[in-house]
Amino acid sequence: MLQACLNGSRTKDFHPYTPVSAAELASDAAAAIAAGASELHFHPRDAEGRETLDAAIVAQALQAVRARVPGVPVGLSTHAGIAPGGAGRLAAVRAWTDVPDYVSINLIEDDAPEMIALAMKRGIGVEAGLWSVADAERLVALPQARKMLRILIEINEQDETEGLAAAAGIRTILAGASLDVPVLQHGLDATKWPLYRDALLRGLDSRIGLEDGKYLPDGEEAADNAALIKAAFLMARVPPNLAPEAAPPLGSA
């Protein structure tokens, strides 16, 4: 499964085609799904472009996206930096009138167990975000660990060797716990493509999009999220030892 992560905390200063408004998210979601993505992850924004969990803005974004790509699973972030921030996020999620199919919850955050319990009570799937071995150890100790929709191995390290080692450490903890939960592995900026390639080799799900970086595997800036998704599918089709100039065109059998 390849998830498209459309915006995250990025702004149009980062990339001019970063989707911010509900209309932009809907249009970009349709393009990403047409390019081959299976699911969506995005961060709703207020009128000033700030991330928010406000019920009215969340509902507007979800309705706009679902109208363009009906039936496609849609997920949102709950990270601690999103307004209203801190413990206020729990009250915000309780107030949602429209709910996503799933939310991502970072185990590094103190209130992660409470947010997980709230999401599950509301019938929202949970993606457990793990940044480190410590996060993985915290997850496997939770009573809800086996009820996760999926586990996200989210690598923030910018050195490729360090990033791959961090992911391996997390996977070791998960293997020892035998959770039998789907795993999605992804990197950020400099480690985006190395962690994606590693996920392919291991048969793991992954995600690609402007939230995780704007450059294509060859270092060129991508035109938009759809271009990143297309590049990911091309990488999945080309053996690691095949030179880029020998890669088959996207439309070939």
C-alpha cells in the first residue's frame, strides 16, 4: 500500500503546490489517487494556513476530499503541535462531527494512550507513529497494541545509515512482540527515498508526498504530489541494480 501524505506542516514557501485549503486538498487528493496512491494522509488548515483540529475545518476538508475520491481511506494527524495543542487536542477530537477513517498518533507524546483510547472509542482507526526504539517499547506494552490499524515506522534521522539502523531497531522490537499488525515505513527529506526503497525490499507499506520531502529520486524538485507518487511506482518497478536510463517508461507493460 502506498499512502499519499499531501501537506503535513509544509507551506507554499516550501513548495508552491502544497495543498492548504479544502479545495486544494480535494484536487490534490484526486491527482494523487489517479497517480496510483491507495490512501491519503493530510493536515487540515485554517484560513491562515495553520494546522488545526477544529471540528468545522476538519469536516470541511474531509467532505471536500471524499466528494472527489469517494471510498478512498483518509487519515489525519493528531500531533501535539496542531492547534489547539497539548491536552486540548483531546477535546477537539471529541468535538469532531465528521471523522476520518484513521488518525496517526505519535507514541513519543505523553497523552498518546489517551488519544488512542479516544480514537478507538469513536470508531476511528489508529496509526501508531514510532520514531524510536523507546516508542516501540511503549507501544507493545499498551493493551491496545494489537488493535492498531497499522504501525508507522517514522524515521526523522537525515543520515541514511543512521535512519536505516533506527528503522531496524524498531522492527526488532515489533518482531519480538509478534503484534501481527501492518507496518508502514517512511523517511523524511534526505531519508525519504532510502527508507521507501528499504520498505519495498521488505514488503512493507510506505508513503510518499510533500509532507516528507519535495525532491524526486534524481534530486530534481517534483512538480507536485502526483509526480512524487509516480516516481515511487517507477522505483517499485525497477530493480535496484538497473541504471535509471535503462528504466522502462511509466506506460510500458
